[in-house]
Amino acid sequence: MKLWAGRFQKETDTLVNDFNSSISFDARLYKEDIAGSMAHAAMLGKTGIIEAHEAEKIIDGLKAILADVEADQVEFSMENEDIHMNIESLLTQRIGQTGKRLHTARSRNDQVAVDFRLYVKKEIPVIIGMIQDLEEVLVKKAQANLHTVMPGYTHLQRAQPTTFAHYMMAYANMLKRDITRLEDCLERMDECPLGAGALATSTYPVDRFQTAAALGFRCPTDNSMDSVSDRDFAIEFLSACSILMMHLSRFSEEIILWCSWEFKYVELDDAYSTGSSIMPQKKNPDVAELVRGKTGRVYGSLITLLTVMKGLPLAYNKDMQEDKEPVFDAIDTVELCIPVFAAMLDTLTVKEKNMRAAASGGFINATDCADYLVKKGMPFREAYMIVGKLVNFCIKAGETLDTLPLKDFKAVSPIFEEDVYQALELNTCVNGRQVYGGPSAESVQQQIDHIKDFLAQRKKG
């Protein structure tokens, strides 16, 4: 018989029972459910709502169940619908009538809310740790490539010279924001809904501050209706995960392009590539492609939960049972993607000569040529027009700005002198950009040091 069966005169139809059941996916909350139940039982005993010896018996029974579950000696039942009723039924079977006292002053509504928060609260630091490991790889790659000149792009067209280190630190700063977003999410969700009951708390003198502290929360939630109907923490978490995956997807796209024959800026390690079943020459960037593909899966989780919640009146509705699967799937996906992406990046080979050869073409020093004229007194717009004419001339003549004879420079402006070639040299172009945040070796070293400091602070914390 179901724990809620008192009001009903008929058994639940098998189809409804299967449809209603969530144990197939919420079984992974067993540890959080038992922790919440132990905290609740301890509070019941301390406040005198139940006898102290009953609370102790319940807690001992729950500890034994936890040990058996972790030893794979417990089989959960579809008949008991969810993890909460499965644990409570097991407890009652083992310790008898005392087990039935556990649910005093509690509802499955606040029970699932606290379980779910505890689970997400536990997983956020895991994901943050993985991102930090990826940041370490980016720092290492950047440090080794401070002087590796490559083209920077806009519209996927060669635009201005930069370095591979500068590129790596761009992604390092994206991931830094991902870490702080997850930290913000963790701080906002650090409130305990246990004790809110079904929606209006309880007539028993429950101590919500005790249970909040016992479960490691900063404080209890302020409003009981909001406590059981809120899934903002899960939506915010999925949003942070989606932005994180967007960053990984953008990075994956770059790597996919860079390791193609058309670019050949990097080569992936054999251990992080795959071959073709028919084309023996192929070396495919499957890791990067799968990360790019799995990004849509995490986006889908976010949209699923936003859609589930968009029309729900207060307080709890059964629709909210659909909250956990998308969050679980997003966690599994993110925690699968980050380590393998980090390993792929760590082992790839940077083709420095190919990057520099590409940077030598495409007139990526054209802006520097215009700046050369401006520094000699010419207005920028006039300099811009002159360099545009020079580029057009070079294209027709099969030259670059680096190889164009000085007489051709002087033909468009007498301001040009022999020093123009030094101004147009790629290392000069890169290291002349010493503005804070720029690609010069000095500036990128600052960026590397900032990320190192950021990571060190979190290790201390």
C-alpha cells in the first residue's frame, strides 16, 4: 500500500504508477535524501516533537540504509514512486512503527526541494574544479607561446596580428567568468527549504535554523511557498552550464578549423583523434566535434526547465518532477566534456611556423601601416585611404606590404621612409600593442599572472 493511500479506495492503475514514478532517475538523490532525513529526525528529537530515543533509532536506521545502498544491496521499488518514499518504506520495514514518525512536520515538497538543492550544491564545486584544471592547461599553453605570432580574425578574415598566448588567454578569461557565475549561483542557492512543509510550514515547533545548519546551508529560506515552488537555482545553474558549454563550443570550432589542412595551425595528439572507416588519410577532431554537439544538449536542458516552470501557479505542481532529469543530464554532460577537452588541448601541438606564415599574408599589418603614417602627423582617415590603395596595388602586383619596394610606398605618400619595414615587422606589430589587455608579450604575461592569482585564491579558499 502506498504511503499516501488513506484517502483512496482503488489501487493506482499500473500505467499511472509507471507514468508517475520518478525512482528511475531520482534514485541518484539517495545520499541527499538520507542526509536531509537525518537532519530532520535530529531536529524532531531535539525540539521534543518526537522522543529523543526515537530520533536516534531513525538516524541509526538511515545510516544502515545508506551503507546498504552504497554496497549495492538495496533494490528500489517502482511501487514506491520516488527516492523519498523508497527510503521511508525501507526504514519502516527495518525499524517498525518508529520509522513512521520520520515524516512528522515534513512534506515531500520540502523534502525534494532540499534534496535537489543539496545535489546541485555538491556538483557545482566539482564542475568549478574541472574548469580550474582547464584554466591551468590554458595558462601552460599561453606561457609557452608568448611569442608565437598568428593572425587574429574578424568575420573569419585575417585582421590583425596577435599571438597564440593572447588567444589562449581570451578563453581563460571566458572560463574565469564561468567560474564566478557558478560561484554566484552557489551563493544564491545556499538557503535551506526544509521545514517549509507542503507550502505553509507546520503547527509543530520545527527549528529550521537547526536543520539548515546541519545540512551546511547558510540559512533557511525566507518564504515557505517560495521554498517549495522555487527552481530558480536549477535554472540559474543550467544557464551557467549553457554559457560554459557555449565557450567550449566556440573553442572547439576554432580547434576544428585550426587542425584542418586549410589552416594546419595545430595538430591533435593521436590519442585524442579518430580515423575514418574508409579514408586512410583522415585524422578527425571528434572530441572537439562532440563537445560542440553536446552543447545543444545542455541548451535543451535549460529550455526544458524554463518551459516547465513558465506557467506554474504557486506552490508545488507535479510538472516540477520534470526538473531533475535535465539538470542531471546537464551535469553528466558538462562533467564528461571538460576533462577530455582539457586533455585534448594539453596534448595538441602548436604549428608555430604555419601560424607565422599565415600571419605574413592577408595584410594583417595594414592597420600598423596606417598608424605609421598617423604617428608622422597624417590624420587617420587620410592614412586609412592611402593604405587601402597600397593594399589594392599589392594584390594586383602580387606583393605584400612587407615586400613592396620603398619607391612604391613613396608613390602614394612621401612620408614613407625606410623605417616603415621595421614598423610592419610582425613582432613589432604585436609587441607594440602594449595597451592593457593587448597581445604584447608583456601584456599577455600580466594576463597569465592574473589568471594564476585567480586560481591560487580559489585553492586557498
